[in-house]
Amino acid sequence: MTISGQPPVSLLDSVLDAQSARVTTDVALLKKSQDLMKQQGQAMVEMLEQAGTVDSSRLLDAYA
């Protein structure tokens, strides 16, 4: 019979390791979604800048 020199892993240690991995994954996901929101905001600003201003001489003035 061979006995390894590694100490037994407690249930609490494995639960804490799993929770730490989950938190790391959640933080990475949050950062990705924030990056996506920034890109969408920048795209919206660019689209609005490209739209430019409306030529008011081509509008119809109507009074009721």
C-alpha cells in the first residue's frame, strides 16, 4: 500500500476554490459586456455625427 504525501482536501477548501473560479468568470463576463456597451455607444455617436444637420430650407412650414 502506497501513501501519498499530499494532505487531504477539505470540502470547505474545494467549495471556496469553486466559488473563487465562479467570481473570476463573472468578473470577466462583466468586463466583456462593459466593453460591448462602450463599443455600441461609440457606434451610436459616430452614426449621429454622420447624420449631420437637416437643411432647414427643405422643410415645410405649416401653421394650423
